[in-house]
Amino acid sequence: MGQKNTKGTVSINNTDGRIRLRWRYHTIRYSINLNSYTKANLLIAKKAALQIEEDIVNDKFDYSLNRYKSEPGNTPTVKKSIVLYFEEWTSDIKQMDCEKHTNYNSVRNMLKKWGSIEQSNIHIKLNAEIFCAGTYNRRLKILKDFVKWIIKKGIWEYNALEDINPKRVKKMKNEKRKPFSESEIRRILEAFKNDLYTPKSSAFKHSHYYPFIYFIFKTGVRNAEAIGLRVSSIDINHRRIHIKEVLARSLKSTSAAQRIRKETKNGKERFLPLSKDLLNVINPLLKGKKGDDLLFTSQTGLSIDDNNFQKRIFKKVLKQLGIQERVLYACRHTFNSRCIDSGITPVMTAFLMGNNPETALRNYTHQINLPKDLPSV
């Protein structure tokens, strides 16, 4: 007598010259008769057995057994997990990398956490998550596009997410991105330039970062654009700056060793004017450097870690000046608002920032100065 199978384990037997799969699930004994008992057919049978065991573990067992029956000469289809399909879609269709791109990495990890995912429950699992409206909407959009692709491949029959509306985003004022006033800008630059708050015991002077801060205030570029700016992007002859790439944070860290060089956030390249005052500030940094060298570096010669710079220097300087705490990205908001305030059109402002006008107006524009009067009636 043979030993009784462990629950959920599929045995492969030779029954009158044919392959038979046998197993127990929920106290019921199941069996499937397959093709003749040959070496080639045994490989097919082992794949079917693995599929059965996997479905039992994941509560996806096909009680009709149709999924596990093979036609003569055909290999049973072994269905990949939704996570593997998502990785395939991200890589082959979206041209993204789950190991590098934050939103796709987050969705992939969420799918892993969910476990068993079916077309009938994906919307239930998403709505059970506790996200802010912005995060929910980003993940909903990615999943909607992904499921459309799943349906095209014939894996699912319908999209349970199709009619789900995004959540309404309540526009909250982020005080840490509030623009700096003209007075605050002058005081911040003075503090960096003259090392007003550099600790006496520190070998690293705040003035080292004066050109970096001046550049961000003057141009409104994204942090990663300034950090990744190479000497070759400074065109002195034509007095312009070429913004075409970034040195972005990776999912692992913001440190120099983990940063990734890639195109700008939205893939747009742009040129900014190299004004006389800006050239005077950055000109000393150009001397003795090659075209591929970074224009701005940390005091150890590596790329600037904006996270460390924010916590260890920028935040402390603002506190010493008695200025409300802001993130470094507030300099970009400041640039946008100053452009609009000075009469530069929204279209030109958006171009300088590398955004479309709608995005620039919606996310970056803050009124710094109120008009002295209102239009006459």
C-alpha cells in the first residue's frame, strides 16, 4: 500500500500505461487521466501538477479541472501571477523599470502584498487601502491601464476598475513650499555667502553652497536638475544653460552612490538665459573642470545630496534667520511666482520651468504681492 498523499500534494502515477494525477482538496479526492506514460508527457504532467498545487495554495483552484487537462500533444497553460504580468507590462509596454520608478515600484509592491488577485476583486482590494487622494488616483490610473492590457491578452474578460472615478483631491496649501519673499531671498543668500551660521568647529563652510543656492533661486530648476548639471551644459558664448538631464534619487537612497542619471522629469529639454550676475557666481566653478564634470558638488567632491543638505544646512540656516521652515523645492515655487509677479507670461514661465502652462499655474503660482488697486468699474 502506498503512503497517503499530504493534503494539496499531487501524485503522478502510471495507470495502465497512462498518466494519472491524483490529489485531495477539502477532503475530496480528485484525479485526472492524461496522455500515455512517456518521458515527454511526464514533463507536461509535472507542469500540470505544479499548477494544481499552486492554485490550491492561492485559493484559485479550478473545480471544473479544465485548466489542468491537456489535449494530446499540447502543454497545459501555466498562468503567470498578476505581479509577473505587471512587471512585463511595465517593462515592455510602459518602458519603465519597477526597480527605478517610484510609482510603478509602489504598485508592484502593493500587488505583491494583496496576494491572490482576480478580475472580480481587484477594485475591492484597491478600495480597502488607506491612501491620500493623490496616491489613490495615481495607482488607480496605473492599474486601469494595466488591466486594459491584461484584457487585450485574453487573461481577464472585463475591467472592474473602468468605471471607478478618481477621488477628489482637496487642494491643501503646503506651507513648506510657500514662496520666499524678496527680503527672505536676500537674507538667505547673504547668510550662505558670508558663512553667518557656519559652526565655528566645522571644517565645511556654508559658502561652498552659495553658488548652488543662488542658481536654484535664479533659475527655478528642479533640485535634481541642478545637482546633475554638467559643465558642458553652460554655454558661455551664447549665454545660455542647457537643461536636458537630471541626477535623480534612486529608490534606495539620495546619496551620490545611488543616484541615477536620466532625462528630465517630463522628458523636455530647455534653454535658460545665462544672465551676467549668474555667470559671475558660477564662473569660478567652471575653471579646471572637464565637460562631463558636475558644476555643483558637495564639499567632498561628490554630487550634492539634497536630502542631507536640507536637514543639515538649509533648515538650520532658515531657523537662525527666523524664517518659516521650507523645503528646498520652495525655491522653485518662488521662481514661478516671481516670474508671474514681474509680468512674464504664464506660457513663458512654464517654458522656463519645463512644465506646461496649466501645470505651472496650478502647482507653482502663489501671489507674493497684492496689487495696490483693483480695476475700475
